[in-house]
Amino acid sequence: MIRITKIFTFETAHVLYNYDGKCKNMHGHSYKLFVTVKGNPINDLEHNKNGMVVDFGDIKKIVKEEVVDVWDHAVLVNGASPHRILGENLQNEGHKVIFCDYQPTCENMLYDIASKIQSKLPSEIQLAYLKLHETENSYGEWLAEEN
């Protein structure tokens, strides 16, 4: 079994409802997402992906379509909270708003990212690990064996 990792970056803002610190104010981050998948390298001389677990380009396509292109330069808002009104006002002004069914913390974003990626991976490839940097020195991790 081999693990391979691809790294992505995107800019996203969020606002945390009922938080008791500075992050109760809308603010943005330069997120850095590490996506690790695992599988067995293809062992077929006639296969165009021979020697690969999965083409890095295939991982890139999935993560860009499911996460990066959706969340980049958007504002994540807990749609179940009173912040929904804030999000609707921003949306009415032409801003890109994503209404989450969760508090948009790094931790909950990881659960959402895992779900989105897992649903698109080929059956022979497994999502093994995610790491999401919210800042240079603050990040969350998701491990398949713990979920």
C-alpha cells in the first residue's frame, strides 16, 4: 500500500456564530490543504497509469471541483445560525457565500472536505489523511482510521 499526497491552497473567509473570541468577526484565511490517498500502484505494462496509485491530475480535478473552486474567495456561514441573515445580505450584494449546516471551523471543514472527496474517489483508492492549515502554524487533521 502506497500513500500519495497533493497540496492545495485557497482563500476563504468565515464567521463563527456565538464564538467568544476575535473570530466572531468575519475574517479570511489562506488555507493550505494536504490530501493523502492510498492504494496499490497499478502493475500493468499496458495501462497508461502503470506504476501509479492514482494520477496526481485526477486528485487535482476532484479536489478543485469539490472544494477549491467552490470555496475559494467565498464566505462560509453557518446557515442554521442567525448569521444566515448576514450571509443573505452579502449574497444580495453579489458576494460568494456558502451556507454550511455546521459551524465553519477548521475541524468541521475537514469533515466536509473528507465527505466530498471520498464520494468522488475510484473504489480502489482510499482517502487516508487530510491536513488543513488555517494559518501557517495552526491546522487540523483528519485520519481515515479514526473516522
